[in-house]
Amino acid sequence: MKTLLLVAVSALALAACTPAKTPAPASVEAATVAAETAPAMTLAEAVASDLRSEEEKARDVWRSPAMTLEFFGVDADDKVVEVWPGGGWYTNILAPWLASGGGTLVAAGFDAASIEDAERRARTEQRLAEFKATYADQKFGTIEHTAFSAASGPLTGDGTADVVLTFRNIHNWMSGGYTEKFFADAYTALKPGGVLGVVEHRLPSTQAQDPKATSGYVHEDYVKALAAAAGFEFVEASEINANPADTADHPFGVWTLPPNNASTGRDGAAVEGFDPEKYKAIGESDRMTLKFRKPE
């Protein structure tokens, strides 16, 4: 009996000293793949990046870049077309973020070739050259450049884009008479299931829509109708960029408000009794934020 007891005790001691074999969790491989493919920069880090100026960051309260891009469902590995990026306010966020996640940014800028006036065309060409020189720096990754106008070609390869974005440009295309072409070009560029994200100054439905949108404001229903006519499905609207204080009836249109703070019309005409502080207190414009999808 004593011998059997000693054998049993020895067996227990040996078992206690032998390390147990812990099976590897099934998620290890998936976690490894995720770590290897995760972007080096989060969207929040891109928004806070030193690649953006303090003046740009000061407008975040009005433009809500992180929430807007999240609402549109943009991912760091997407191919994104930004139409008319202007001075690069959103580009400074999108370019480094997409580059870190293996995505692609296509900047579809102004089409200088479509401008007949030689002096204006030269100024546009100069701005485009400066834009491309700025974003040639590899800290922004590699940006593809195309153009958009009434006579431009494709925004990018047909059916290759995950997302097409435009920020406060619809009124410009209404003025030029080629808004329908934008929606058609965006539809062609997107993959089936791809997203079109639109942010635009919003005209209250109680005010009449100027076909040329000379005030800079546009009816939300008008934008939805244009998208539907091009074949898009409306997904959702957001009030991320809304400003209830904006009445959209200012003497110099939307440009009366920050950041432009216009105090005269384009012809230089002033308005008697104009109080610029009144309009600065309103803040930036009330904006619609609309998400559309190209059907599968």
C-alpha cells in the first residue's frame, strides 16, 4: 500500500512539473493577418496630423471630417476619387490615411484645358502645378491626378472606385451647366456597390431654387433627383454638417459667411448697413450630407 502511495505521489509531482500544452487560439492567424494589413495611421490620427495647418483644424467643428468620412463608409484600403479638391483641405486627411492603409487617392481637379480664356487658363494651370508639387511629397503617398469639367474624360478607370466624394461643389457645376455629367461620371467610375458621398450648402425647401445656384445654395431634393436620374440609390442623409443658424438668404450668398466673410458682391458692390459680425456669428453654412450607392 505504501509503495502504491509513493508511486501515486510521484506521478502527481511529475504532472505538476510538466508544462501543460495550451492550444493556440483559432484567432491567432486572423489577428496576425489583421496586424499586417492594418493601416499605420488611423483616421483620427490623420485628422490630428501635423500635415494639416492649425487654420484647417479650426474648421473641423464645422466640417466634421472624421464623422463625415465614417458616415460615407470610407476605409483606409479604398480607392477614393475626390472631385475638385481645391486647396486640399480634405486631401490632407485622405492622402496620408489612404497611403498608410494601402488605398488609393485620385484627385480629379479643375480641367484647365476646358477654359477658353487664356489668362484664366494660365492661372488654373499654375494652381494645378502647385497642387501637384505639394502632393508629390511621399508623406502623402502616391496620388493619381485626373480632371473634371464639361468636356473631361473619365474620373478614373471604369468600375474601379470604391468611393467618389465631392465637398461643396454641386453649385459650381450647376453654374457651369454640367451637374448631370458629374453624376454620370461618378456612376461610371464606381464599382457596383460603390458609394457616392455629397456635401453641399443646403437651400431651405421654402426658398426658390436658382437653376444656376448663384447664391451657392442647393435644394437637397434636387441633388437626390440628379443622383437617382444617374442610376444611384439613395442610402441615407446625415445632419453631421448642419447649421440651423444659417438662413441661406445672405446679401452675398454663402460667401457672406465664414470662411470667406465677403463684404461686397463679386462686382465690388456694397450693401448699406452691412454688419459683417452678424454673419461671422452664424458660422459656416448649413450643409446636406448625402450617401448614395451604385446598385450591385
